[in-house]
Amino acid sequence: MPRGAGDLSTAALPHEDLGAAWRRARPRPAGRHLDSAATSRQSNRALEAAAHHARHEAELGGYVAEAAAEDLLQQGRSVLGGLVGMAAADVAFLESAQAAFVALLSGWRLPVGARVACLPGEYAPNIAQLRAHGLRPEPMPVDGVGRVDVDAFGRQLAADPPRFVHLTHVPSHRGVLQPAAEVAALCRDAGVPLVLDAAQSLGHVDCDLGADVVYGTSRKWLAGPRGVGLLVARPAIAAQLVPVLPEPEGVPPMRAFESGEAHVAGRIGLIVSVGDHLAAGPDRVRERLAALGRTTRALLDGVSGWTVVEPADEPTATTTLRPPAGADVVATRSRLLTEHGIVTSAIGPERAPGEMTGPVLRVSPHLDASVEDLEALAAAL
Ligand SMILES: *Cc1c(COP(=O)(O)O)cnc(C)c1O
């Protein structure tokens, strides 16, 4: 007999210890937070580390406090670089994923009209940045859920290689995991650089896949503070980037892309959050997040006519739901928040106009979510 939603709702999620530890480690939520693809909840340790640095700034002076934190910042660059298979010298702290992408494009100074392969469902602000830098986005071949068709992409790459490939690892409008390792292998063979948008994948799925550039943000699945992002580039790419003001001899060239004036306390909060992620065990984190995604889809698909977009077993924690005829996604998202205290996101088609045909409700639980939270959402829908 197939497993019905009833069986699933009583089935335990894997690594309940992780869920409990994650819950214990942070402030009690005011409601049910199912919106980590927008921003996660920080741990007390991360909040306190950022506050501690801000206090140090008041006590010592901001520049003295930053110099005193330099070893920690450097350890952080090392750990963050490690998450994507690169080194501390390859990492630059930026203010957001978008700021990191802009820093990359500004530094790369590619010729106007250069072609960039990307998903038809690419995040609209990324397309806008490519165009603003004079580049020409061209669609990669995908299947019916928007996943890269690896064989067809291999042929496209061989026939007419673009200047670089930009791949959004997990899109923001859909919890589909792209075959980034396969794409990276094809790019490497073709000698075409791969830039990975890991805004939705750092802390969520494995990002050590052989990309040449990886950029992302602190506040989503890594559960760090807002206002911090990172750009990580292999030395061969870093050597092609021309900063406005180069660093002096002996300083890693990627450091030129860090803004001198920055929310240093936020960087420290992120470093503590990444420490939490590593201590939890990235493999276990991924297993529980994937199970949360499966359970979300099993519990919500078909409820009151809402239908799940992702394949049921997609190994991500993000689920999107298409509304039944006549239902308003923005109004539903507000009703869930104000009447039930459930935090989700309404995503309009302008987020990925090349792929979305209408709005979706996005549900993205982190490790501390319970089956009961998801059942409460099903009941509220
Ligand atoms: C959130 C997001 C971004 C932008 O991240 P910011 O930190 O807000 O700049 C880029 N790409 C994807 C896929 C995202 O989900």
C-alpha cells in the first residue's frame, strides 16, 4: 500500500536531536517560522557574538576591535571557503549575494555582448545585473521542472561555448536542486568558467562541487545575520578580476572586493553560525532538511486544492504550492501570518518570469520545524 499523508504525519523525521538542539539554541519563535528561504532564525550564540563585537567597538574603537577580530575573521574565511572547496584567500565578505554578484561582474569587466548561459528560470535580479553589465543571458536546456538537461547542455556547451555559465543551484521560486556537479564537470572539460549562485544552497545542500566562483548570503540556510554575503573565486578567476583599488603586495587579491566599511559584527555572527552548521554535521543537516521537504510535500499536496510544484522526493527543504483557482497567494500568505502566526512567502511570477506562469506560496522550514508545524499549516490552508 502507498504511504498516505496519515502515515507520514506520525512518522518521525530523521535526526530529531538536531531539531531539538536547533530549537534550544535560539530564541523562542513568536509563531511557526516556515520561511528560511527568506531568512532563518539566528542562534543565541550568533546573536551574542555580533552584540559582543558591537560592544567591543564601543569600548575599543571600531578599527581596533576589527583588528582584534582579524584571526576570527580569517578563520571564518577559511571555513566558508571550505564549504565550497576553496581557501581563505579566495573569500571576500560582501553585504549580500547580490552585492557579491555585482562585485564579480564589475571586477571581471567582460566585453559588452559576451554570452552567459543561465537557467530559463533564472532569478530576475540576476538577469537584470547581467544585462546592466552589458552581458547577454542565454537559456540552458531544461526539463519540465526547470532542471538542467545535462546531456543537451553538454552538446550546447560543445557547439557554442558561452563566456561563462551562471547556475542558480537552488532557485528562490522553486525547491529544485540543480545538477551542479555534472554541470561543473562539463564546464571544466569545456574550459568555460562556472559561477554558482549558492544563495539558497549554502547550509542546505552540498556546495563543494567544483564551481569556479560561488556566491551566497548569510541569512538564509546558514542562519546568520542579514546584511552579510560572500564571494568566493578560484585564483585563476581572481587573477582576471580588476578591482577599482587593488590591495597592496602580499594581501590576497580577493580582499579588494570587500568593502572597507562593513557590518563587521554581522560577519562575526555569520562565522559563529557556520560553526554551528559544521558542529551539527552538514550531512545530517542535509538529511533532515530533505526529509522536511518530503514531509511538507506529502502533507500539503492537494490540501484545499493547493498543488506542490516540486517532485515529492526532491532533496531540498523548500516546497512551493500553486493555488487553487480563485485563491489569492498574497492574501493567503497574510492570512496565515496574521490569523495563524505561520511565516511563509508569496512569490510572484516576476521573480522568475522566464519560468513561472503564476504566483506560488513558498514553505521553507529549517531544522527546528516539526511535523506538527506542517500539519498546522495544512489545517490553516
Ligand atoms: C536571495 C537570493 C539572492 C539574493 O540574495 P541577497 O542576499 O538578498 O542579495 C540571489 N539568488 C537567489 C537564488 C536567492 O534566493
